[in-house]
Amino acid sequence: MDRVGIITMREKPLTLVGTDVKEGDRAPGFTVLDGNLAEVRLEDFKGKMKVISVTPSLDTPVCDLQLRRFKHEDASLPHDVEVLNISMDILFAISRFCTAAEIERARALSDHRDA
């Protein structure tokens, strides 16, 4: 399902592809990669509360700010809460960002392979 004009980039409308996920909906399954190129699936976190943050690229100011905010919020969350940030960045870029931003608990994952 195409959703046109919901978001913009540099004031130009973009088309989102896929089903709209609303608050309270079950997240659709996914497979992404961690920093060791290992596959990570949504079901790997079964039984845990998940905060799923999606960013196009950590090398943009808004996405950088978003993950850094979760880094600070993360400290006050119970230990059974997993914060997952999924971006289209390649793994070395995610690793570089997480090292520089001292991201430790939040998991930065890549969807560059399957988009």
C-alpha cells in the first residue's frame, strides 16, 4: 500500500510503502542486522517490552537527536525494556555513531540489506 504525501523531505512529498502502523497495533515481524552482521528478529525480544525507534540515517541531525534522547531516557527504563533503533545506515556508520555518542544500552540495528 502506497501512502503519498504523509511525510516530506526538503519540502518535497515522499511516498511511504507498506501498511500504516498505528499506536497499539502489533509491530510486524522484521529481520535486521546487528554490528556483527548477525540477524536480529523482532521475535528475539519476545516477552520484553520494546521501544522501536526508526530513523533513516544516524548521520542526520534529527535522527542523531532522536537516538541520543533515547540514550538518556533509557537510563530510567526498567531492564526488561529493549530500545531498538533501526536505520538504513551501514554497520560501520552505526558503530562509529554509537562509539562517538556513547550509546551503550540502546541497540542500533541496520535494515540496509532488506529495506
